Amino acid sequence: MYVMSNNYKLDLNDLRTKLENADDVVIALLPFPSQKSSNKLMDEYYKIYSDKYTDIFDDYYIPEDTYWELPNWASYATSIAKRYDTNPRIWDASGVEYSKLMNDEVDIEGDVLLTSPLIQNYDLCKHIHDKDGITVIRGGVTTQEEYYEQETPYFSFELERITDPDYSLLSEVYPNPPLLRIASTEGCVFECDFCTIQNKDAIKRDFDKVEKWLQQYKEHYPDTRIFYLDNKTFGQKPDSLPKLHDLFEKYYDDYQLIVQTNHIVVDDNLIEIMKKMNVKVVELGIETLDKERLIQTDKTVIKNIGYDSYIENLIDTLHDLNDNDMFVIGNLIAGLYDTYNPDPTLDFMNEYSDLVYLWNIYALAKYPEAGYEYESHGEIREDEGKELTELLSEGIKLNKKR
Ligand code: SF4
């Protein structure tokens, strides 16, 4: 087995040494355990989710047996590996059955594997790293450091801060993605305590970097039209949006946007910008309607304006977005805290379903950084919880209705 130093946190020089000493640097696209869900409700829900999105966008589809979205981290891994004159290649194992890799039924390619930072991949990375002659290096800053013994090396910095994306390899493996993600701000102005984005100021990205990103997209994906704007709260830095609008216009003349935001920042001005930027879908982070939990999430706004005004604002925003012909997706989370009380959320779903095109139900990933002990079974299971089951059942019923 490749013997690592005691310190598995790699700085840029360590990473460079490991890459330069490798014979075969592979950017490994590993399957997620959750790709094969054993939860029938989840399967049914994803089918509806896919159909609803396909109805909005002619070009939308969910690829079979691979990731739903382009693994953007791999473009940065490509960039950094090329910087050190290694000749990296991509090993696309995303469609391989997770259990086959865990049971050693599939040959592993490469001697140094760069993988994504996602917590879902950790057990598999560790398993592969235990094999003779293979080093797995996980990408970027991880969130689970306090909870796992670090048994695979990882780099302690975020690649996107030090390099620009390079889609030359990824575009060979994924030539035709249904949508592309891009962000012009990072962090979030709100401070929800279950969220790993919390407590970071919303920082504007350097627009030169955003432009390089768009250039890469245009070069490798000239035909993709749908962009998912990954600014966590669209409109949190409204002064940066005109410039973003100009950049999109420069590279894609008929792009369409999906944005995510919090209803509190949506006002008439933002809706005007949304229309100008061809926003078709607005994902609203509603999360829960349970008062106690909402207060517990420590949403600063609830403290400031109070629960009742917060809900009134949500309802007004649902009306405003619908009046302006945008599709609203209501994002809800099951599993917030240990209390089980989906009733207010279910009531709200029923009352306002005419204004919500798709109820999008998440199971909360309990990241250690957000103060939870994370249980890594990786997939969303049948026994995940009564709340998830109830929200999903109601979501499926209402999503089918509309
Ligand atoms: S508004 Fe959304 S992105 Fe921002 S902290 Fe809350 S959950 Fe996270």
C-alpha cells in the first residue's frame, strides 16, 4: 500500500509532488451510493420531478446510469493536474454499481485517483485507497474532518479559488449535459443553522473568473441552453446582476435560467431582472412551515420581521412569481432537527399548491459542520423517517395534480 505521511491534509506542494510522482493520474467519477435508491417513493418522486422539468424545458432530460449534472469539480481537477504536466484522464465509473466497486468486482484504473469532495464518496474512497499501489486523493475542503478519522488524503484548499475550470476531458465523457451550473456569488446572506453555507458573507466572484467559466462552457457545450445559477440566494447582491446579465448575453444568446433564492429578497426590482435574464424557474428555499423549527433554524429574517410577516411575504412572493409567468419550485426539507411535525408544512402545501409547480422534497444531509452527527449510510432508504415519507407522499400527490 502506498504509505502516506501522517498528515493527510495536503497543501498545494504536497498535491503537486503526488501528481508528479504518479504514473497514471486519473480523475475518478465514482458512483454515489444513493444513485440506487431502495426507497420506492423516492423513485416515484424522481420520475415526476423529471417529467415536470421536461415539460418546462424542451432540452431537459435526466441521463440514465450517470450523474444528473456535470461534476464540475472534475474540470478543476483537470486544470490542476495539467498544470503539473501530468497527463490526466477521466475514469467514468459513475454508472458502475457501487456494490461492485466495494466488493472488488471492478478493476480500478490509475495509481493516483483524484475524486470529488462529497461525503457520499468517502467510504468508497477509503476502500479503494486501501488497495495496493493506489492513492486516492479527495478533492477540496471536506466538512467531515472532525467526524471521520482521516484515512485518505485530501487537499485542504478549494481548487476553484486557485485555478480556472478546464472542461476538455469532461466534455468527452459528457458531451451533451442537459444543464450547466455557474455561480457569480458564493455564500449566503442568511444564517440557517442546518446549512453548510451559513455564516459566510455573500461574496462576489471575480467576474474574470465567471467569464472564463462561461468561455469554457461555450467552447465545449455550445448547444446547452439551460443554466442553473448556483448563487445560493439569487439577488443577495443585486448590484452584480447587470454584469452577469451582460456576460450571459455575450456568450449565449438564448439561454434560460433556473435560480434559487429566498423569498425575502424577492421584490419588484428583482423580478424585473429575473425577466430580463430569462429566468424560467425559481426554486424557493421554503424548508418547513413549522414555526418552532423555523425559529430554530435561526433565520435572521424571522428574528427581524417575525414569523407572521415572514409567511405573508412567502405567500406574496408565490403570487408575484406566478403573475410573472415563472415556475416556482418549493424546496422542503425532511429531517430538520429531531422533532417530528410535518403538519404545518402539509397544510401549507395543500393550501398553496396552485402556486407551486413542483414540491421538491429533500432529506436533510446532516453535515458535521452544521452541528449534527452524520450517519453515513449514503442512500435515502425506505426507513429514513416518517416525515420524509409523509412529505413525499403529499408532494407526489400534489405534483401529479398540477
Ligand atoms: S437561505 Fe438557503 S443557502 Fe442561505 S443559509 Fe439558509 S438554507 Fe443555506
